[in-house]
Amino acid sequence: MNRIKPVYLFLSIIFALTTLSNSAFGTETVKIGVAGAHSGNLASYGLPTVNAVKMVVDKLNAKGGINGKQIELFIEDDVCKPEVATNTATKLISQGVNMIIGHICSGATKAALPIYRDAKAIVISPSATNPDLTQSGDYPNFFRTIASDDAQARTEVDFAIDVLQVKKIAVIHDKGDYGKGLAEFAQKFIKESDKAEIVLFEGITPDAVDYSAVIQKIKRFKADAVIFGGYHPEASKLVTQMRKKRMKTLFISDDGVKDDTFIKVAGKYAEGVYATGPADVSGNPITQAAREEHKKVYNESPGAFFENAYAAALALTNAIEQANSTDYDAVGNTLRTHDVATTFGTIHFDAKGDATGIGFSMYQVQDGKYVQVQ
Amino acid sequence: MDYFIELFLSGLTRSSIYALIALGYTMVYGIIGLINFAHGEIYMIGAFTALIVSTVLAIYGFPFFAIVALTVLAAIIWSSAYGYTVEKIAYKPLRNAPRLSPLISAIGMSIFLQNYVLLAQTSDFLPFPALIPEFQFMEPYAHIIGSSDLVILLTTITVMVLLTLLIKYTKTGQAMRATSQDKKMAMLVGINVDKIIGITFIIGSALAAIGGVLIASHIGQINFYIGFIAGIKAFTAAVLGGIGSIPGAFLGSLILGLTESFATGYVSSDYEDVFAFSLLVLILIFRPAGLLGKSSIEKV
């Protein structure tokens, strides 16, 4: 991470302020907020979204904006923390932003949503997968371009039972909103299937120095596979310690683990680990174009949730254009009724806010890379 | 029975990890009655130094054992320098201030060091090279106890023995004990109290650095926040055993580590912290100064 000299920071603030006021006094703009983790542990999940939205918006602005109005972005960091996310939301609202792409983590999204709802702001998350966000019906202002956790747990369980044919499964989670939610769905689906047995269901303390006790327990119950709900720092500790104890137990996890940092940290021990992630859409021409452009602009491959964020940005800008306003009701209705071509093919949103046509696939680490296996 | 032994060994690894860090807390408390909250950060800086040095040495193609030796040495020197400097900057000017002032200063140092590493390095988790090799002779036992567990355990025992000898039988140790009993009196009999306190910080930091290298190598990843979590647990262990007492730090770590391990093994890891901290409360009810701590009347 670059160190920013205070003087540059100061100059850039002045610069930002002057450009802001110019545009404010000049023509009217379409304000779009981008909120998520842009620093901290989980920045690698949030930054690709910023890039994706910037790319979509720059292209539109170059073409003259939406219905003649330029798009202005408001990028706010929530470090993936619920208590910061509420501030982020309030700040965006107070700047007059009512169209938001974000947040990244489920916990942060959940904390921020009531504020957006009360202020009548549309929120499209590229990555918040907690089922309640849509299924509870509490947030008519919420949409997402990713499948929810239960869809993810469904993929994990089906893969474990039908493809890997495991009989005894240990379900482990990190006690967080995301990890525990996923683990509970996995538990439910395994019980319903009646084809495998849950030998262990436990939460581990994140950031602990050592997980060998729980690993001994997995071994004792002779689990064929571990389904882990959580993020990569804990997953890599678990996998490393399991493999060092010469256990061959299969490890199946979620898109919190399907991140290149996991492979970098766990190294050779990451080999063979399964993780679910958004379906491979590399055949889609929009996706190909977006990825190529990202390589050209940033000189590297796009990171986590890039395609989801790209789809969210396309869906939102399209809806604003179709509705010809940033009115809450008009844009909401357009999102629900109009199809839009995205990186995931043609999608639209159902009454609850989930996108139809976006699912999960299973990946496996092979030779230091995630390869799609189903 | 096998399961019991496995859990016991897991608990021992945890205990050793806690003990290496808890020692620094307890030594500093013993000598100047200050809870050095920046200690966890010294541990973290030790780990980061090790990562940087080992990476550089590996690039220049040094042999494995040279890398390990130089890395540990560099981490110890660098961490000790930090520990010593923190004492000189943040605690020494407050030596005669009310007791709360150095405590707040310590918390400030902790936050400062965390954010300094965050900005100077990165917020991401970084992979840490395996500085503890997988020993051939351990292969038959690898399913029960790993090479790194063994090294951590042996290091902790060695450190415990050396430290006890140092404090019991050397001039410096004698001076440390005198300083901890009565600073003014120690000065009167010609002990350079400031020097002794400096040495205490250096020893504590060196132990934290050794802990940092071993533990980072054991879990294979580090980031700027590892010191905080490990520090809190180690501090708990130190309090449990009686803060200020060196055997107490070991005993406290042992009890904390084993409780966590058995609670996970026989009940559920969901309740690991519940058991550990219930035990802490129970022990403090019956022995307010910790298991081996000396109770004394003090105004806080």
C-alpha cells in the first residue's frame, strides 16, 4: 500500500473540492454511490467493484452520460464493518446520492440498508449474499447481482453428496453473519437430503492462533469432508494445519475462500480445496470485453466480484436511463420489469430483489489456480 | 485415551504460544507495575521483521539454516530496539505520573504501532515462509504433533529455564528483583534503575520476537492485527497466573491453553472462550492476585 504524503492528500482534497463545486454549479449530474471495503483485511473483495463501476461510468460519460447527464461517482469506504457502514450510508445520503452500488459484505450491507430504505435510496450489491436481505421482504430498496447464500450452500452440499459421494460431513463456521448463515443452510440441506450425516457442527473463533483442537475433533469423528463457512484467513489456517497432520479430509468452502489470497497464503496446502464462486461467464462477449478493458486500464486481471459489480453498474445505469430519472419508485420498477444485458447474460430482478439467471459453480485449486470443476 | 493425548498436545502448543507472549507482560508489570499494551505489537513487529529479512535472504540464495538463524537474530534485535524505544519515549517520562497515565500511553503506543505497520506495509494477510522445517524423524508422529508444535514447545521450556536462571543467579537478575521490590531503595544501594528497566523491556521484547517468528511460521500468515488478538489472550494468561510472577505466566498460559483445547474437544469450540473466561473469573474470585501472584494493597 502506498504511503500518501499529507501534502498530496491536502492538494488532492482541494482539487476534489474545486472539481466538485464546478460540476455542482455547472450541469446537473446523476449521482451514483459506490460503498464497500476499500481498505482493511477485506479490501481485495471491495476494490474490484470500484474499478468495475468506474469503467462502466467512464464509458457512459464519454458517450455523453445518461440522457445527456454526466454521472458523478461518490466512493465511500466501509472497511466491511457494520458500525462504519452506517456512517458511510448516512454520508452518501447527506450528499444527495440515492443510487448506490454496494455494500460488499453482508454484515455491513445489513447495517446500512435501513438507512437507505428510510431515505428512499436504491441499493444494488454485487456481493452481499445473506439470504435475509432479500427473502425477509424488509428491504424493497435492495437488489443484488449475486446468488444468495442458500444457493451457494445448495451447490456445496449437492457437490459433496452427489459428485464427491461423501457420507460424513463436518460443518465448521467462523461465527460471523456470512459464515454461520452459510453453515446453517448447509446443515439444513444435508439433513433434508438424507444421504449424508453431519458428524460435527461448530463455530471457531476467528483470528485464533491455533485450530488444532477442533481439527483433532474432525479427525475423531472421521469426517470425509469439511464444509467451511467463512473467509480465507481462517480457511487457510484450518487447511494448513489439517494437511500438516496428514489428514486427507476434503475441504469444501465458499466464495469467501475463492480468492487468490487464499492460494497465496496456504501455498501447497491449498491444492485440492473446493470452493464455490459465481458461475464462469468467460464465454459472454460483454464479460470478455470488460475483462480485456480492465487488463488494458489497470494492467492486471480483475479481482473478486468484478463481473457482479459490472453487471450491477450496467443494470443500474440502464434502469436510470429507461426510467429517465433517479426517482426511487421509477428506477425500482424498471429494475424489476426490464431485462438488461450484463456480464451474466440477460437478467432482471424478481419481486424480492434477487437476479434471475445468476448462479454458483464449484471450483477446485489445481496447480495453484482455481479451476471450474462443475 | 489417544484423543485425550491429542487434545493435551494441542493445548500445550497453544499454552506455549501464550506463554512466550505472556512473559513480556508479566516481566514489565513485575518491575514497574505497568500493563504494557504495546507488547502484542512488538510481537507483531518481530514477525514482520522476520518476513522481510527471510525474504531478502532467500533472494540472495542463503542456505536454509543461515536464513533461519539470521532471521531470528534480526527479529530479536529489531523488536528489542522497538521495545526499548517505546519505553524511553512513552513510559519513562511518566514514571512518576499517576498510574493511569502510562496505561493510556501504552494503549496509544499499541494503536500507533498497529497503524504504522498497516500504512508502512499492508493491510492484507501475507504468507509467511515455513522457517520451521518438517523434520524427517517426526514423520511417524506427524498426525499427532507437528514439527512446529514441537519446536514451539521446546523453545518455551528452554526460555522458561534460562529466564529463571537469569533472575535467580545473575547480578542483573538480582538487580531486577531489587528494582521490583523497591525502586528508591534499589537506587540507594547503587542500582541503575533506568538501565535495569531498559534491560527488562529488551528481554521481554526479545521473547516476543521469538514468539512472533515461531507462531507466524506455525500458522503461515501474518497481518498488522495479529499482535492484538494474541496479546489479549496472553495478557489473560498472565493475569490468571498472577501478573508480575514469571512461573505464574507459565502456569496461567498452561491452564488457559489446556482449558481451551479440552473445551473444544469435549464440548464445542463455540464455547471455547466461555470456558476460558469463566475459569478466569472463578480463579480471580478465590485468588484475586492470580494463582501465583502476591496480593498487596494498592491504590489504582
